[in-house]
Amino acid sequence: MARESVTVLLFGPARQATGTGELAWPVSLGGIPAQTLLRELARRFPRLAPTLRVSRFVRNGRYLARLSTRLRPGDEFAVHPPYGGG
């Protein structure tokens, strides 16, 4: 089966937990649900799991309404943890 990738962008604590701001995550041509990708990320990066529970997710510039949304090769998937500021 041919495989491509989803670009995963990580910000703030998510970047710190993984040691990188961007991952090329391999997916099949049919894609995978965002929830499955999140489970796989948490398994590969255990320190990331707590951050994922409180983050918002963006696919191709739009916030996800449902984690059942399929991510397909070429998509950009961003993990946005809560931001503090002043």
C-alpha cells in the first residue's frame, strides 16, 4: 500500500515534549482519523499525552470540530496547546 505523510506542527509545550516543531507522519492514501493520529503521537511521545488532552487541533488552517475527521496525505495538522500571555 502506498504511503505518504501528514505534516504535524507542534507549538509550545507540544514542541518541548517532542523535541521538534514539525513531524512528517506517515499515513496511507486513505488517511486516518485525527483521533488515531493523536493516539499514535501519545504512544510515540509519552510526555506529549497530557498536552494533547488540553490542546486544540487545526487541519489545513481550520479548527477541527470532530476528532473523527480524516487526515489525508498532504494535510497539515497543527497541535495548539493552551496559550498564556499578557
